Amino acid sequence: MSQKLYVGNLPFGASEEALKNLFAEAGTVESVKIITDTYSGRSRGFGFVEMASKEEGEKAISLLNGKTFMERALVVNEAKPQKKKGGEFRGGRRDRDR
């Protein structure tokens, strides 16, 4: 079973390929995604790496958390489950309801 990792404090110039090569030291990397700003396309400074197994994920955390990458100390830990967005749409403006 794979393990998804959160990677924070990424340099803005980091590429997904460079991140994949870095995490390959710990094991098989299944996917890499650097989160970018919708409007500017610039990196938001964090991303996610999916390792092939939980053991490789734990190894990546122990090897890379705090490690300097492109002059920045990485923050690496297990990703938390994504919360569902949305909810009930109420519509309208409040001041019109009066």
C-alpha cells in the first residue's frame, strides 16, 4: 500500500523531476505533484510525493525531513486526508433577505 507525503518549504524554483530524484533515494516514487497558484502558475512552496509502500514513506520522512534542498530545509511528513470542499449552497445576499 502506498503512502502519500506532504513536502513543505519547497524552493520556488524546484521542479517535480528534481523532487522525484531526491525522494528516489528512499525508494520507489509513484507520483510527485508541486502545488501551483491558479492565477500566476508559480509554485506555492509545497507539494506531495507518493511512495510505493508505507516503509519507503517512513524511510523518506526520516532521511529527508529537515534536509537542505536548494538552500531550503524541507518539511516532510505524512499527508493528512484531504477534506471535502463544498457544502450547502444558500445563494443570495444577506441584505436582500430582509
